[in-house]
Amino acid sequence: MRIEIALSIAGLAVVLALGSAAVSLLAVRFPKVVRFAAMPLTGLCGLAAIVAGLGALLSGGVATATLPLGLPWLPWHVRIDALAGFFLLLFGLVTSAIGLYGPAYVRGLEQGRDSLVALGGFTGLFLAGMLLVVLADDAFLFMIAWEVMSLASYFLVAFQHEQAANRRAAFLYLLMAHVGGLSILLGFGVLASFGDGFAFASMRAAELSPMWASVAFGLCFLGFGMKAGLVPLHAWLPEAHPAAPSYISALMSGVMLKVAVYGFIRLVFDLIGDVQWTWGMAVLAIGSLSALTGALFALMQTDLKRLLAYSSVENLGIVFIALGLALIFIGTGHPLPGALAFVAALYHALNHALFKGLLFLGAGSILHSTHERDLEQMGGLLRRMPWTGFFFLIGCLSIAALPPFNGFVSEWLTFQAALQAWQLESGVMRSLIPIATAVLALTGALVAATFVKVYGIAFLGQARSRHVRRARPGPWGIRAGQGVLAALCVLLGLFPTLVINLIDAVPRQLLGGGLPDAGSRGWLWLVPNAFETASYSAPLVTVLLIAIAVLVVWSLHRVGVRRVRRCDAWDCGFAPPTARMQYTATAFAQPVRRVFALLFRVEEAQVAREDGGTRYQIKIGDRSWDALYLPLARLVEAAARRVVRLQSGNVRVYLGWTLVTLLVLLWIVSA
């Protein structure tokens, strides 16, 4: 496919997203129009993005166009290349699954009081904003699309605004989104001042001193890191994602956070270009902190969607660990390990979009059937919702990075990149990178524990509440949307070499080199560096696992396990086991909570139950609120009280302030 055709198809995806928003306006008179028109257009938008992304990756070229929109002296420029193509593909895979999932989910809202016009309309604008961010080729269009994406997602977070917690989450998200947007705008301002224009082509040609390049990097890292939910700028994420409708949570976590990753890569690796290894150390440190903090807080949660939101903090931390390694290696003149780390970051971004989208859709299916998000009220869902349980299990195995699923491949590549630290000349860096690697390993263990807890508490055992006992399988559309993402998690784990050969177009175009040996042994083996050093064959691992499983089953049948009478375990003469005797989500995490107690703000209490008994309740708080956000809020409030004094109501005072401001501006201009 010619790259120009790919750009046209990407434009079609934007039109379909806007069409979905426009059609949703008819929901005032015809509520079913969102289900039968807007959601299918969403699915078609995703398919168009997949075609455009694949076309850009396979062609490896660049296509640009100027739109007759914008300002007279600053029209909008769009561009598609391998980097944009990769993120279009990521966007399309998740969005097409949403197109299958959404109609059945929306059907449950048609009889309620929530506005379907707002849901369908802002979903379309949200999708269009993300697409335009990826396609933008100038700072003007980029920032407009960024604001459309942020504002549309704000209204989606506040969709069920009758609940005070949702309004609070939406306001916090909007506030931090605009602070991050301002930082990105200032970063563009630094690049534009040296590049004589807001077009990305002018910024690429700019010659920045190391100091100004570091200033631009810092501003961009702050802005995009805030949107990506990196610690300590993550406060909005565990509040906003649970508040939004479940498929919107899947889009926000699976796609929107990756748009922030795209923006960081575009500005740092492309527009600034001449990277410094010190930037990589900062990114590596923040990524490691985010991964560990996100994993710990995810393990502590009992709200399923909040747990998945903290897990997104952890996974974006892993992506930025890989990007930090790429910056370190490229900045010190080691392009091959830098390309390996860069590919690992892209692969994990794609994997996270798939398995986190799957898990949020699974959480939405549970919520749709049980009206329950609290793990402490769940149990036994595998018998009542077998397909959701099966797909959710694939998501849990994928996010826990177990072979042969997709999460293992990207984390294994990240470890392989970190193991190349011996090539660095600096002893300090050779010492710090293994520490980050150890943090990544600890994070992996915590993630595995988290999703053992989630699956065991929610799907196994006995139901803990009446709502869960009455759960029924969701409609076919809900199952189909999960099935598509589950199948992709398996395929990207089984055939990583084919995926990396596709992704490799991005570092070859952006960094000047890729992974020449990745597919040197064919599709069966993945070779990051040299076959003798490290290699991985997912198909062979799968065959081995299947053989072991068959052997175990055959051995059990051989010894006659099926002839053994099955009955309840000896209970010492007490009452038969009940749901209250099961392990709870809180108890499961208690040992880890004791070890890392200094990181949490723990509030323990006993509350009365409806049957007259008592129930142990625990709330886990984030100390970053006390250390960072509350002091900052008090400072802003104190400054606002002082500024209010200027509003005296006296016209002469206002004229005096105007005169002082004019004199200061004249002095600045004359200087």
C-alpha cells in the first residue's frame, strides 16, 4: 500500500469518529441510535485505523498533507510515518473491539437517566482527538487535538455526575490535564523559538544548545508523564478510570495513555533528536518508581476498576523503564541496545493496550451482570459467567507476564536490554541499571500476586453477595469484544518475531537502525542480540507446556484419580464451609501491606453488617496526597485569598493596577 493511501484512510478514520459523534445527537429523539449507528461507526473507525497503521508500517515511508483549516498564516499539517502508523494500529485494535462490545453495554443504559447523547457524542470526539494527535504535524493542530481529547474524556469521566465522587474525579482529571497541557505547550514554545515556526519540520531543523534541549525535554516529560500517570503525577488516574463507563476506561487506559507515550517519543526522539543520557537516567528512575508503586497499590485495592487503574500506572512505568534504557544507550553511542529497548517499549505499549483493554471490558461485563465492583462481594463467577472467566484468565496471565502470552515477550525484551549495561563505560550507570532491573523483577512478582488475588477472589470459591449469585452471562457482543482482545493477546505471545519485524520499521525510521537479528532464525525463534546469547521460541514453549499438561492428566488417569470418591473436607464437626470462611482480597494482601507499611496511609475500622454482625474494613491512602498535593492545594488557596484583595470594588484602584501593568509591559518591551 502506498503511504499516501494510508494517510487518506487515517483521515477516513477521523471522519468516522466525528460521524459517530454527530449521529449520537439524534439520541435525544431516538435513544437506540447510539447502539445501532454510533457504535458500528466506532468499530469501522477502528478498522480504518488498523488498515492505515499497517499500511504505514509496511511501506516504511512518510506522507504529509496541509489541510485548509486553522489560521490564515498557520494551516493544519498532518503526517503519517512508521511511528504514527504503529499507534494508529494500537488505536484500531482496541477501538474495533469496543465497536463489538459497546452496543450490548449501551443497551443497559437506554432505560436509565444518563444522557446517551453525551456518551456517544463525547466518545466520538474522544476518538477523533486521539487520532488527530497522532496525525498532527504542527504544534497548533497537536494542541487543539490534545485539548479535544482531554475535554471529551473529562465529560466521559463525569458521565454519571450524580455521584459526588465522579464529579470530584472529573475535576481532578481536568485540572491535571490542563497543567500537563500547559507544560507541553511551553515545551513546544522552546522548540518553536529555535525553529522559527510551529511546524514539526521547522522544529526538527532547530539547533538547540544542551541546556535548552534539556529544558524542552523536562517540560515535555512533565506534561506527557502527567497524562501517562507516572508517579508522583498519577493522582488523577485511579480516580478517573473507575468513574468512567467500562469501555471508556478501556479506551483511556488502553489508548489514551499510549497517546501520551506517542507524544513523548515524538518530541524527544524525533523533534529534539539529539538525546542525552542524563535524560535516560531521569526517565529510568521515574519509570522504576512508577512500576513499583503502581504494583504495590494495585495489590492493596479491593475495587476491581481501581485496581486495574493502579495496574496501568505500573505498566506505563515499565514502558518508561524501556524508554529510559533506550535514551541511555542512544545517548552514550550504543544504537543496537538502544533500538532493542525502544522496541521493547513499543511492544509493551501494544501489549498493555490489549490486555488492559481486555481486563477493563471483563470488569465491565461483571459490572453489567452483577452491578458490583467490590472484590469482597464477588466469588464463584466462573460458574455463572464462564466465557468472561475464560477471557479474564487470559488477560490475567498476559499481564502477569507468563509465557506464552504477550506480556512475557515485552518484559523479557526489556530485561534483555537491561542486560546490555555491560557495554556502558560509566561504572555508575552499570551499577544503577541492575537496580532498576531488580525493581522490575520485584514488580513482576507483585503483579503476579495481584492477579492471582483478583482471579481467585472474583471467579473461584463461593459467591459472597446476592447480586453475584444471580449473575448471568452477558450478551454475545460483550463476549465478542473480549474474545477479540483475548485472541490478540495469545497471538502476540505466540508469534513475537512477526510482530517485531513489523514494529522494527519504527526504530529504523526514527533512530536510523533496528534489530537486524530479531528474525534471523525465522518466525520460530526470537533473537534480540545473538542466538548464542539469548533466544526465545514461544511456539516451542507452548508445545512443551501442552505436553506437560497432557502428561499430568494421563498420569492422574493412570493412577485412577477419577475413581476416588469426592466429598467435602473434614471440618472437625463444625458447620459446613460458607462464603464468610473464604480468603478475602484484604487478607490476601495483608502480608505485603505489613512489609511496605511506610508507603501507605492505612485506616482500619470495624463496621456493622446488615445481619447484626461486624465487618472489618480497611482503607488504603496514597501518601503522595499528603506530601505533594495537599501542600500545593493549601499554597494555591492562600495565594487566591491574597489575590482576592485586589477586588476592592474601587474603580480608581483598578485603573491604578492597569497603569502599573502597562508600565511594566512597556519596560519589558523596551528592554
